Amino acid sequence: MSERLEHALTDVLDIAYEIAGPDDGPPVILLHGWPDAARAWSPVAARLNRAGFKTITPSLRGSGRTSFLSPDTVRDGSGVALAQDALELADTLGLAQFQVVGHDWGARAAYTIAALFPDRVRRIAAIALAFQPKGAFVLPDFSQARRFWYQWFMSLDGGPDAVRSDPKGFARIQWDTWSPAGWFDEDEFARTAESFDNPDWVAITLNGYRRRWRQDELSDPRYDALHAKLRKIDKVHVPTLMIQGGSDLCDEPATSEGQDRYFGAGYRRIVIEGVGHFPLREAPDAVADAVIEHLWKP
């Protein structure tokens, strides 16, 4: 059993990641969400390691110790960019095939990897986020739109300056309001928020959300072909587990209902009652139990 912090160089990034578990275990890439950090996976990763899996847990672009190699690279926060980062990390580790478990932004990346590179990933699990056919962002109904206030705020002309002035305060509002009260303590938020000190955290955050609703956000042209390919894919052909918090106050549970038709290789949705937007933190054992069962299937 090993556990160590490593760095992998891709064409774009120096990716900081933690690798743990038996060296010969089936590899599982764990992708964290926003606003969160790789440390969110610690309890679930420990369970996976004890079950025999090798876990690779990177800090996403703009988070933690992951850094861009060039100041000239577009700070692209799209799901396609995140998916490509994970794929390139797997390439540097020599992983011909692997499994992916993602939360929030990481869930979007997991779906995207499965859609674009189905031959590379054996199974995926997505937490707190429904699949988006063709990678399309569709204006939600009023109830969900109200919960997306933070996205509308960032999309305002003055939104970026406000976020830049207090990024950790902005992130803290989401922690305070996306799940039932009492799920975290001050020390855990402070330790997680150290990842938001990354000089590109705000830029990636703003691009990731503003590009959904505005036409004037920059996009890295290196991903143009993948975006074009994704726009034609409305079905995933990789076995998928979806875990939804029954008390998610960011993404309404109803948004992930009735999606079986989008999955051609098996789909299971689990709702954990009383849990909000961060199931991997709020109910790590329930998440680990479901993920282990899913990933061990032949």
C-alpha cells in the first residue's frame, strides 16, 4: 500500500495528484468539484484503497498545486478541458483503461470522458450532477434558476471583479447554502480553501461558468474538435452510477431523474436522503459502498 503526492506534466499543465492504494490495484481517477479540492475524496479514497483499488486524485486545473505551464494558455474551464486533463494524466501514468468517479465539475468531466473516449474508461460514477446530452447548457426552470444565482452573478459584467475581491467568501456562500446546515466545520473549510489560493482559481471559475451563458468568453482552440464531437453525442455507452443527494440545495434532485434513456450500457441512480450537494463529504461510507459495488462489477 502506498500514498504519495506526485506531479505529471502534460502539454498544458503540471498536474499535482495523490496516488494511493495497492500498486497493482484497478486504477480509479477521482475528480473533485467546485468549490472544493482533492482532499474532499480522502474518506472515500481510503475505503477504495482498502477494497483493493489504486486511486489517483488530481487537483483540477486552477486548484491546489496544479499549474499552467504557460501564462499565455487560455484559462479554459470547460468540461471538455477537464476531461482532456484527466485523459492526459492517465496517459502519463500509462493507463490504457481506467475508471472515473467525479463530483460536480468532476462529474461533468466523467460524463465527458465516457462520451468522448468510451474505449478508455471501463465504468464511471457521477455525484450530484445529471448528464447533459450533447454537453448543452439549457436554461432551467424558475425553481432551478433561482438556485443558480451564483452563475447569473458571475455572468454580469461586474461579477468577475466582485469574485476576485473575495474568492473564498464567494466559495463559502456555496458551502453554507448547498447542503443542510452542520455538514462541515471551520477547520475543514479553511484547509480546503487553501486550494483556492491557486493563482488561476478565479480565472478557471469565471470561465467555467460564464462560458455557459455568454458568447464572449475565451475558449482554448486546442479543444475545438472535441467540443464539436461532443455536440453530436447524446448517449453514453459506459456503465454509469449516479449518486444524488436527496437534499441537494444547488442541483435539485429532480434534474437527475428519468435519465436512463441516455445510457446504453447500464445506468443506476441512487438517492441518499438527507444529504446535500457534497455526498462524498456528508455521507462518505454510503458513497464508498455504492461506488465499490459499481466498480467491482465485471
